[in-house]
Amino acid sequence: MRNIIALCILVLLSSCGEDTQNGKLQGYAEGRQLNLAPRSAGILTTLNVTEGNQVQAGAALFAVDSERAQAQLDEAIAGEAAAQAQLLNLQKGGRPEEIRAAEETLREAEAAFKLAEQTYSRTKNLVDRGVLSTARLDQDRATLDGTRARVTEAQSRLEIIQLPARSDVIEAAMREVEARKSAIVRAETELRDRSIIAPTSGRIEVIYRRVGEIAGPSQPVLGLLPPDQTRIRFFVPELMLSQVQHGGRVNLNCDNCASGLMGEIVFISDQAEFTPPVIFSEKDRTKLVYLVEARPDDPENFLNGQPVDVVLQ
């Protein structure tokens, strides 16, 4: 498209070769637009601009369907909540019901031990007095030892239930929580990427896709032209090349444009090219020209493909 614009402009201005003798060079305006597309493919659901609109940086331009991305975010949030609950449970130890049951078991064991201890004491007194045989004392001593062991066991079980999980288990649960948080960040990014905002101020040059069509990374929706990406392209004959330099100033004139427009030279090609033979005479074909680009001070005054007269300062 750019080549066609350049060719048409050169054809229209081919009869003005004598202007070069007066220091006037023929050029045209060209914009380098940004083609904006969503990171993930989807059906275009919202388009907030039309061609020719001026937009500010941060303005909402378009969006693609986000139902699946929203569902992924909801799932990630739920997963993170479950992981947090599991970690809290491991850090707190047993459930209140389990702790109460273990405490009740310990009280029963202590009561049985106390009774066995009293029974043993009475039996020993009777044996010492010769009322009972030592066999009964041995039996009560075994009962006392058994109840003492049950008390020790109940105490250990209660302590285990009250303790949090092992450190390695808790660490694994903490890593699971962090993984769930990362999943939330990814899901939020995916959802946010489905609504595109203007990265800079500029003019909407072209709309490639409409609502209902599929857009994706390789299928841009629109072209945005920032003001600082407008260039005035013109060709300088080899004999005049010494008059141009980076940072040099040029006067710019165009039909129906305000007077006094100027620009700054930002690019000079390091390769020469021949004037297109379809445009110029046999004599002019041997002349070498160099492509030069100037950034206009007031880019909003120029449209893509607009012929511009350039005068070097």
C-alpha cells in the first residue's frame, strides 16, 4: 500500500522536477501505525472506536469474549481458599472434636488409675495383716500397672492431636498456597489481556475486524497511529545530499495546510537508488537520490499519502 501511495504521488509530481532547482523537494506524509491485537484468540465482543477517532492513552478500544477466562479466575480463587484452609488446619493441629474426645479418654484413664491405686493400697494393707493372700495383691498390682499405662497412652495421644502437623507437611501446604496464588495472577492477567486499551494517544487509522469476528495475536483488530509516528518522506538528489543532516530543520508546505509548518530530519538512507524509470525521462534515470524522513512538529496537520513540498534550511 505504501509503495502504491509513493508511486502515485511521484507520478503526480513528476512534472515538477524544476522545483528541485529552487530548493523545493517533493515528498509525502506517511504514518507508521500500531496494529493492536489481543494476546489470546477470541470472538470480538466490543469495539468502542471507529476509523478516524482520536483516542487518549488508556482508553478502552475493544474486547474479546472473556467467559472462559472469568471461569478460570473463579476456579483459581476457590482453589487458593481451599489451600489456605488446609494449611490453617495443619498448623492448628487436631479438630476441636478430636481434642475433646482425647481429653475425655484421658480423664477416664486417670479415674481408673486412681481406683486401681486405692484398691491396691487396701489389698496390700490386708495382706500385711494376713487377711488376704499375696495372689490377690499380685492381681491388684497388675491392674494398677495396666491403668497407669493407659493414662500414659491417653496423655500421649492428646499431645499428638494438639500438635500441628509435621514441618515438612506444613511446608508442602504452604507451597500449595503459593502455587494457587500464582494461578490467580495468571488468570487475572489472562482476563485483563482480553480487554485492550490504547498504549498511547493517537488516531484510529483502520478497523480490520468487526464485532463477531475472531481476533488473535496474528489477527489485529485495528491500527492506531500515534502522532510521533508520522513522517514526511522525500528524496534528495545526490548533488544536494551535503545539505541534509540528522537534526536538520525543513519547511513543510501542503495544500490547505497552515503556513509555517516545519519538521526535523530523523533519517537519511545510507543507500542510493535510481529515480524510477517509469516516471522520469531518460536523462533523469541516471540521477541518484536518497530517501530522507522528517518528523513534523505538528503531525496532526498531515494525512497519510498527502503530498508535501519540502524546503531545506
